[in-house]
Amino acid sequence: MVFNKLRHFIAFSALALVLSGCTVPGDPNTPAQLADIVNVIKNIIGLLAPAAGIAFFFMLLVGGFQFLMSGGDPKATAGARNTMTYALIGIILVVVSWLIILLLQNLLGFDLSNVRFTS
């Protein structure tokens, strides 16, 4: 129950952080435009890599704690090993996808992270 509330708090906090970058310069009473979604997308992209690193570190800690608390039980040890293995696979996928984007940027000659919205 506490973890469920904590998960909701973290999700809403992350959403508020992402949407806080969607401001219109100048008059604060100016309504947001559809083109402001570009700021939201940039904020999401900018938060994904640090969030993946934090998740990786947290899952390594959880897997290490599970391993320490397994008490030699083969089933619990295998579960801890799986947690740490999946965390490692996840961070490798994040790094490889980032490297693929960099490779495509160099091969194609333009910035793939530049988001443009035209109406």
C-alpha cells in the first residue's frame, strides 16, 4: 500500500517536472499552443537518460539486497541474479539505443534530437 502511494507520488512529480518546462515566454496569461508540445517532448527526452541511470542503480541495489537476504536459498539467489541481470540488460539497451542515434546523426548529417512542429 505504501509502495503504491509512493509510486503514484513519483509518477505525478515526474509529470509535473516535465510539464513545468511547457511555458510560454512573455505574458503568463497567454494560453498554451499546440506547438508547445515540443517543449514537453524535449523535457521527456532530456529526463529519460538520467531516469534510466537512476533506475539501473536502484535495481542493482535491490538485486544486491535480495542476494544478501537469500540466505543461501537457490531460488532466492536465482531471483536476485535475474534482477541484476535484467537491470544490466536494461542499461545496455539504453546505451546502445543512444549510440545508434548518434551513429545515425553522423551518417545522415542532421540532428535527430531536434524536434520541430509545423502547422
